[in-house]
Amino acid sequence: DPVTASRTVRRRGTDYTRLAAVFRLVDDITSEDAEVSLEEAYRRLAEIRRNRHPYPGWVLTAAAGLLAGSAS
């Protein structure tokens, strides 16, 4: 049976590295030819959550500022 859950996000940030990893995980889970067990999916999700962002915070802030400045 399908399960629906709701979660409140306490901290926001831009982390496309993790987003891409989650997308790959979902793609692997839903793919017809690849078999990902529940244990493997939990392990990969825990690894994604554990990994730190590849760039320091000041680089992200500067990049967001440059993006906002060039878009305006």
C-alpha cells in the first residue's frame, strides 16, 4: 500500500549535488530493468544525507549573489 508522509523543512539551501544523487536513486528505484532492494535504497539515501556539500558556504553565497545580479 502507498504511504504518504509530510515533513517540515527547517533549513533551506541550494545543493544540486544531493538533488542529482536523489534523482539518480529515484530513477534506479523506478527503472524496470534495475533492481534496487529496500536495504540498498535506504543505504544510498543515508549516504546522500551524510555527504557534505562540495563547496564552502561563502562560495555558494557569492555564486547566488552573482546569479541574482546578472539576472536583474
